[in-house]
Amino acid sequence: MADEDLDLSDVGEVEDEPGEEIESAPPLAVGQEKEINSSGLKKKLLQVGTRWETPENGDEVTVHYTGTLLDGTKFDSSRDRGEPFTFKLGQGQVIKGWDQGIVTMKKGERALFTIPPELAYGSSGMPPTIPPNATLQFDVELLSWTNIVDVCKDGGILKRIISQGEKYERPKDPDEVTVKYEANLEDGTLVAKSPEEGVEFYVNDGHFCPAIAKAVKTMKRGESVILTIKPTYAFGERGKDAEEGFAAIPPNATITTSLELVSFKAVKEVTEDKKVIKKILKEADGYDKPSDGTVVQIRYTAKLQDGTIFEKKGYEGEEPFQFVVDEEQVIAGLDKAVETMKTGEIALITIEPEYGFGNIETQRDLAVIPPNSTLIYEVEMVSFTKEKESWDMDTTEKIEASKQKKEQGNSLFKVGKYQQAAKKYDKAAKYIEHDSSISAEEKKQSKVLKVSCNLNHAACCLKLKDFKEAVKLCSKVLELESQNVKALYRRAQAYIGTADLDLAEFDIKKAIEIEPQNREVQLEFKILKQKQIEYNKKDAKLYGNMFARLNKLQSFEGKKGEGEPMEVEKPTEN
């Protein structure tokens, strides 16, 4: 605002009474007036705005306005000057009535604000144009605004949004982004510029200066911004040497950078150990993804890190490659990655040896895979068909599905694939978890299946040394059949594994009462007794060592007490 214009930031003596901020506009019809906060600020709608967004504190807004006293005396007008007024909301650059009123406006809206003196110039007024304790009226039109974002909440990176991006997703640390940018000093000197096609980098790795990666994580695809970067997030006290075609960056320089997020490829850590990584090359719509037992159809090209193609499926007229998820029909890394994909998605999957072919040399269709090779699969999810969900089945179908899963679990258990078998038993039990409103015969079949599936699952857990889960599964069986010897026997084994020997003894003794001649139970009882002896010996040794150390310490303290007394320091003679 020019020097001769009214100073809208002088609010006189009302600093101690900030008033109430307005978060959103109340619904008003054209010509309707309403008090919009408890401080007496009134708003009358003169012209409806477009869309639904309203500016926020920190945004840079541009308005036209005319200010008058209640008697109609005009004291200021941007319209008369033919020049709109631009300022930042909520930064104390204008009177409080403006800050609190304009946040309720939409683009293109025009409103008449009646502002009490407490939200204007108070008891001081603004001589000679505004008397003390004057209520003011401002006819304001919101022409536009630009979002200003404090990226790090410390003023170090201010982001002014020039054009909004698409959708809502924003890059995360592992993602690969493509950006275009141009960086200048405050005097306009060019210090850096991306190639015309942009530059690719992983957000984690950063590019040019720390501010770029931090700002990119707040942007959407296609978004363009202007960054004001303080030295802390630029090149600090050291500055940066000149590079070909670009000037040097002096120490403690603030940089202004235009930045466009052209695109980004989401990178997902498929496994917790980060040894299977998926980079999405083509996004797909929807939310549905395969799960265990899903039949999937994919196309893929598989390469070594040096680019050697060792396998290609589903191209050149060939039908898509089909397999069942979580059936060990493909390498573990591919199996796990496919479970995260949607129909139509294309992804680049990097698989480390532990989830590939390990340390074994393997012959594939087009090449030999050396030991300990990291593999790269480009995969397109063509389609998938999920197993029928239990809620879509009638009772007969649920029982049949449970039997099938149990048999699959049995086959896997016999060949030592306990983790896979456990999943089958778990799914089998879930099919028949809720059996209300079914016939007596169906309840009987359901109970038999529940017992066998949970017992078999518990056997898997014992093999995998997941003793706590084994205890839970056996307890489920004992809720159905309190005299089930296998459940007591396996729960006792689990209790021995968790060193809960008293609980193990209780279960073993109960099993022996039920089946005194059961040789497996008798043998487990002997194992338990041996464990109890071992633990008793350990306890005895532990306490023996403890008492020996205590006696030694007491003996040492006694000898120390029998020694010469400490010499008392004599007073200094003057």
C-alpha cells in the first residue's frame, strides 16, 4: 500500500484483546447480514463467490475494498486508485477485523463488513480520517489468493502455490520424483536450473539443497510453487561454488526457487527388512488386491542387475502367467509383491537373494541365475480372482471349504512347511468360526473341524517355537472339549517351552488321569520332570552364588572395619 494510503495495521490500544478468529464462512444469502463472531464483527453478503475454498492464515490475498464511516464518509478505496491491495492473512499486516472477516470469503465473493472499534483502530482512531472509537464499514471483494505454506514450521522454507496439483497423493521418503526447477538469488542471479525434461531423484537422497526434498513431500503431481529458502535449508555459511553456466551462491544466501513436481513413482517396502522393494510405474484405480489363495494372472520380464533377461512371461501372444498366491508356486519376493498390486498396475520389483533363488545357481528359461543374485521384475497385474469369502457362502460351503484348507495344511505339514500349513489351518478354522443358526448335524461337523484345525495349527506352532500361540490354540480346543488329551499334551509342551513348568505339570497330570496308558504323555511327563530338576539345579546354583558373594562382601566389610582409623586432618596454624 502506498504511503498516502490508510495504514490498516495500526490497531491502537486493542492489542490485549485479539478477538475471535473465524474458521469458515456462515451460510448467507445475498443481502443477508449476520454477526459472525462474539466480538461483534458483522458480514453482509453482496455477491456470491465461486467454489467452496476459503483462504487460510498465512495465505497471500488480493482484494479490492472501499472503507467508510457509518455516516457514509469514504476514507480509503483501492478501487479509486485502480490498484488491488495484497497482504498476508493472519500476520498482523491489517486490522483484526480484516483478518477475521476475509478468511470467511470465497474467491470472487463481495461482502460488506461492519467492524467494531475493538477490531479496528480502537480509542486512538487514525487522525485525521478516522475518529476515536469509530465503527467502520469495508466493502471488500476477494479477487484471488495464493497459498503460503511454512514447510518446516520455522520460517526456513516458505512455499507459495502457483498452480494446484492433481489428486491428493504426495511423495514419501522412498519415492522417486521428477521435478523441474530454477533457483535464483534474491537479486535474480541464476544459480541452478534443471534440464528441460526435468531431473529424477529419490526423495530420501535429496537434490540440489535440503529444501527441495522437504518441499516436494508437501506437493501433489503437477503442482507448481515458488520457494523462499533461508540459508539453513540452502547452503548455509559455506555457500556453493559456481558451476558451468551458473553463478556461485554466497554464504548465508536466501534462494528463491520455482519448483514443479512433474510426476512421482511410489516406492513401497514390501517386506519389513526392505529386501523386497516395489516401485509403481503405472498406478491403478480401486482398492482391491489379491490375498492368500487368490488366482492371479500377470505379465512380467525378469532381469539380473546387469540387465540380462532370464525370464519373460505373458508377451508376444503368450497367455498371462497364472499362479495361486501364497502357494509357493513362485519365488517368495514375487509372491509377496503381487499381493500389494491392483488390477492394471505396473510395478518394478527389486528382490534380494533371500527372497529370490538364494545362494543356488539356477537355470531359467533364458539365462542362468548366478548364486546370491538380486533380481528385478517388471510386473503387470492383468487380473485376479479371489477365493469366495466366507460371508458369501452357506453353511455347507463353509464346511467343505474348511475341509479343503485342512487337507492342504496336512499336505504342507507332512513335507515340513509348517508356516504355510499354519496359515491353511487358520483359514480353515475361520470358515467355521461362527456356527449359529445351523443344524445339529452341521454343528457336529463344525466342532470336529474346529478341534482338528486348532490342534494341527498348535502342532505347527510348536515346530515353529511359537509357544504362546500354541497355548492359545490348545485352550480354544479345551473350551470345546475339556477332556481332549491331545490339547492338554500339546499345551503342556508349549508351557515347557515358555518355562511355565507348574502349568505344564497340571496339564500333563490331567492328561494321565484321562489316559493313563498314553505313552506319549508318559514320555512328556518324564521330560517335564527332567526340566524341573535342571531348573532346580540352576536356581540352587544361582542362589548359592548370590549367598557366596554376599558372605564375601560381609567378610570384606568386617576386615575393613578392623583396620586403622582414618587420619583426621589437623587445623592449619596461623
